[in-house]
Amino acid sequence: MLRSQVLPARCALHQRRQFAVQVAASKGFGTKPKVAPKPKKDQPAPEPCPCDSGKAYKNCCGVVHRGESVAATPEATLRARFSAYVKGEPEYIISTTHPDYHVNHYQVPIPGGAEERLREDVAAACNKFAFTGLKIVGSEPGVNEHEGYVSFEYLSRKRSAPGAPVTEEEVKDTTAWSRTAERCRFLRTSSDVWQFVDYQTATFDSSMLGGLQQQQPEPVAA
């Protein structure tokens, strides 16, 4: 192609580009109309924490279960352990069980010497039973800053099948729910983790329960 033919072609191309810019600037043909943003769909209500703190699970015991935070007190540890039974988080329960519990509960000579039995028991409890209605009655200090006690009550019932969710009908069947009252002892390890050591069954009067006797169980997720 000769030079005299190239120059007119380049001028024509330049003119077309300028015209396209002018059209876009004046919002003429060829521009895409603005699309109104779609309204956000209704967000589902956050799942409440099983420990009955009034907070969402993901911001309460869920943070502890995910390892993003450590329960700072015996009561917080008990709440997280209870939620772990409800949510099926056996590893957290095992990790917050003191080695001396093995000696006290399984009558083994070595602390922590019954790990497999503990693991089987925890898995069975998570799968076979549903838990709800946790109420903290009180927390007490121990003989030093590394010991603490928590008194509480909760409701439990056997699931219709391992891991099966509790239905509305089963929730209303209050005769199937059992009430358990305990006073648990916790010890803090050198790494600042509170661990459950042992417990005693307990009885609390109505003034301590704050209306727990009238509470109805709520549906419990698997």
C-alpha cells in the first residue's frame, strides 16, 4: 500500500474513534442503561447458641469451637462444652477434659489413660442424645486461681435414631425429657485452658433456678 493511501485511512479511523467517544459522552446510542441494584433477599435469622447466652452461635461458642478464641472462665468452658454436645463437636469436649477425669471416671492408673473410651463415650452422647435448656445456677472459685466450680441444670432426651434431629412432636413430649443437675469442677492448665475434672449431682431449689422448672424445651438441632 502506498503512503498516499495510508494517510486517508488513518484519518478516517481517527474520526470514527472521536465520534464513538462523543456518543458515549452524550449517553447516546450504544451505551448500556444503568441497572437498578437488586434488593437484597431477607437474611435468615442467625442460629442461637445452644448455651442460652442470647447470642448467635457463630459469634458465641462457635468462635471457641473453631479455635478462634479460648474460653476464659470455667463457666465459659462449660457453656462451650454443652454447645459442643448439641452441635456434635466431640474434639472440643475431649480437648477440655482433664487427664485426671480418666482416673476418676474410668478407674485407670494413668491420667489420660482411657482416651479411646472417652472418645467413644463422647461420640455416643452426641449421637444418641439431644440436649437443651442449659441454665447456669452459679459459679464459684476454688482453692486457688487455677480451680473453679460451675453449678447448672439442663434437659436431655434420647434421639429417635443416632444423629436424628428432634421433631416438634418430640419437643412437646415433655415426659421424654430428663432434667440433670450437676456441680462441676474445672482446673486451668499451664496453657490457660480450663478443663473439666469431675462432677457431683446436685439439687437446686426454685429460688436458685430462676423459673427453670416452668421452662419448655426448644427444638434441638443435630
